[in-house]
Amino acid sequence: MHRAVMKKIFTAGLAVVFASGMLLLIPACTPSYPKEKLPEAVRSICKTEYDMDVDITVIGATMGIYYPMKGLLDAGLGINEEAWDKISNLLLIASRVVLSTDADIKFYCVITQDVRLPELQVVIIKYVEDVKRGMYRIISRGESFKRTLFSINLTPQAKKERSIEKVFEKLGVGQGTRETVMDEFFRSPPTKVSEVGYWRGKFYLKDVTLEEFLAAQVANRIKLDFRREKELTKLFTYKAAEGLFISAGGSRSILVKFKILDQSKESETGNLRVKKIQELVHIANEVVYGYKFRDFDFLMMEDELENARLMVSGEDVYDFERKKLSVEDIVQVPAGYF
């Protein structure tokens, strides 16, 4: 992620924190936005204050706001200045509403697309408790930024439907049958955070849980650190990372899949894999310790470039920095990996 992009998100976050802090200074006996009128209230504020026509949905404890923009992307597929202002306004409105409603909203998600290219989307997900912590300065501004999930990606549902449509074309399937098959088999709610999006007038939003938010945040921080920390960029080339929370076989695990290439010779830099895994465990520790989250058994790491799975206990991840643990002592790795 470019520094300019990070700065824009950071600035938007500051606006949210400031405005939300002012809201909490105002005593209220009744919620400003009753849960029964929450979607209507958000639409009204967006239209009245910013002349923005938005779509709203609430899935469980997660609120989604969608706004299509003209000119979201510039010629280099970057987000232009005016678009950032609109995104900031959407984040501000979402914050105002969720902090002044009796609806049990734990997460909010802002999705926007360029009307010229809806196959590409910007998705921002925030945890309401983090917004409050930022207001009260329990966490720093930098930490508040790190706790925001931000992605620019291909709209997952669009990608899925485009692939199926190619098959329909080859088979000569009629339009009516296509829609029936799509609705029945390929337009289901997302099962993970990375599949959240909006496509053809429909939200693909899930009820985000804290544990999967934290797993996604681990992957997001890996992306940030391996793209911007000079020491890491000299040694590694970041390709991809995804964080999931898995409950299976009586165990609860944070699973991080990653593709991170080595750039240097090991004779010059030491064991790069040890350095790489040390950084991944350090990042996971930052997240779980920062949230005082201990309700997991393992951190699983899949090195997709080496086809290797690594494992460390949840207790060792939580205590990693405090006890100055060594990854070579606590991480279970395939023979020869280190």
C-alpha cells in the first residue's frame, strides 16, 4: 500500500475519532437513531448533508454502507482526492450513527466502486469498540489506523459470476436459466471477510465476528509491515496474505496463509525464514495481546510458496513479546524448513 493511501485512510480516521468524541460529550436519554429506523437514518443523513445516495443493510451486528462513485479511480487506478473526501464522509456518518443508536452494531463496513468499473471495489471495515478506544485515546492514532481493515480488490461476486458466465456462453445456456442457476448456486452470502462486497444491486455482507476480524487484521498488518518497513522490504517481497479463523476438531485457530518471497541470500542476511516467521508471530502477538484475546488454541501459518504449514500455540503467541520467546523454540515446522 502506498504511503499516500495510508495517509488518506489515517486522515479519514482522525475525522471519525474527532466527531465521535464530540458525540460522546453530549448527554442523551434516548438514542438519536433508533434501531427500527437505522437504515432510513443513514440514507437521510447521506442525502441531506452530502447529497449522496447510498444503499444500507444490517446483517446481525454488522452494518454495511454502499456508495457508487463517478471518478473513484484515476488513470493509474489510484483513488483520487475528491473520492477520498467522500469516503471520509461515509466513515464519519457510519461512526456518528453507530455511536448514537440502540441497535447492537459491532462492526461497520463501507464499500464503494467506480460506476465505470464496478468489478473493482474499495472496502473499509471498522470495529466500533476501536472507534471508542480511539476517541478516549486508549489506543494511539497509529494503532487505530492499524486496526482498520482496508482493501482494494476485485469484487469477489463479480469475479465468481464472470467465470460462470463464460461457462454458460460455451454451453449456450439461456438467460432465464442462467439467472435461476446463479441465484440457486452462486449468489450465496460470503463465508469470510475477504468475500465481502457489492454486486448488481445486492450486498454480499456477513455478520463479522471479533475472532475473524482479528485474523483478517493479522493479515492486513502483515501486508502493511512487509510493504512499508525498510528492513523488511530489503529482505522480502510481499505477494499476498489472508487471515481466517477456523473452528474444527475441538480447536480454535487463527490461520494465516501467506506468499512472501525472499530477496537476499541467506549467507548475507542470516536465516530468512526465521526472520520472516518471527515477524509473522510478532504481528499476531500485537493483535491478540492488544485486544487481550486469548480464546484460541493455535496460530497456523501456511507458507503457500513452500507448501508448508507451521503451528504455534495460542499461549506462546500471546506471551511472545512479554516472555521474549524464540520462534525456533515455539514454532512447529516441517523438517528442514528452518
